[in-house]
Amino acid sequence: LPDNSVIWLHNDSKLIYPDSFHGGVRQVFVSGEVYADITKNEDCPFVVSSDSVNVVVTGTTFNFRAYPDMTNVELTLIEGSVELDCKTRQGRQNMDVSPGETVTVDMVSGNVGKFLHEPESYVSWNERRALYFNDQTLEDIVKELQREFSQPIVIADRALGRTRHFASFVNEESLMDILSALCTHSGMRIEERNSTIYIYNN
């Protein structure tokens, strides 16, 4: 970027940014998922905006996910400090995030989740395939898996789509490996027919 910050774009993601930053703020607009390494400038905050969500930083490394077809936004802070500001249907949420924290916000219910991890154990998808699901619905997980693997997945039971899951996959697991792991712990079964994967209740 114009200030030497670097932003990596994940699948189906977009970034809008100016040729140069003016007005005492460095603002960019994101749709999808990005991994950012922001050049420090305490006098000129960096703002990542996505619809009604703003991530305000001075200089830091973080991952931000806000796909328009998912109900949750998620911010994982690797180093530095950021402020997350969200306008949900239930009102505004504003919180400071520290290194080693992942914060998720349900944009419909307004529910906030905060999860701790060791920053040095975090693997970025810009290094190798890495998928983290922190209290996400199966419906949102499937959307992400379809983006990652470009294979249709059908949830046969609507109630299954609302089940919530915690899981991480950082060892180049295949799509079937990931779904098998999710299903093993959730009483689901998977079938593949004509290049489409179906998920059923047992």
C-alpha cells in the first residue's frame, strides 16, 4: 500500500484503497478475508472498513474476515493492538483486542465471543492452508470450505446448519478429512455423489 503496509487477500476477497492517504487517516475497504501487516504510524491510524465494521490500528499484524454471505465477522490479532467497532442489528459493539485474541461478532444477534491462543502458534493462510473455526455455524463453515476447495457441499438438514463448531486445520488437510473430523464429533455423516458432498444427520 502507499504507506508500505502489506495486505494479503484470501479467496473471493476484495480491497479498495487510494493511491495515497490523506486527512490524518489511512482507510481501506475490505470484502472477504485479509491478513494485514500494517506500518506503524501513531499519528495516522489505519482503518479497515467492511460494511458496518471498522478495525482501527496504528501498526500491527492481524487477520480479519468479513464475507458478505456470513453472519459472523472475525478478527485475530497476532501483534500490536487494535480496536474493533461493529454496528450490529442489536446495537454497536466496541472493544479493544490484545495479541493472542480472536474476537467474533454475530452481526445478527450481536453476540461477541473472545478466544485465546498463543500468537506464535497461529498459522496464516498466506503461508499455507490454515482454517480456524471459532464457534461458527456449520452453514458458515460450509460456505468457507466451498470457497477454499471449489466443491459443492449440501447440508441436507436445516437444523444441522445451525450447529456450532470449534476446530482448526493447519496441516493441509483435504476437504473430506475436514468434514470427517467435524462429523465424527457431531453425529453427522457425509456422502459424495456426482462431485457433490452431502451432510446428513445420523
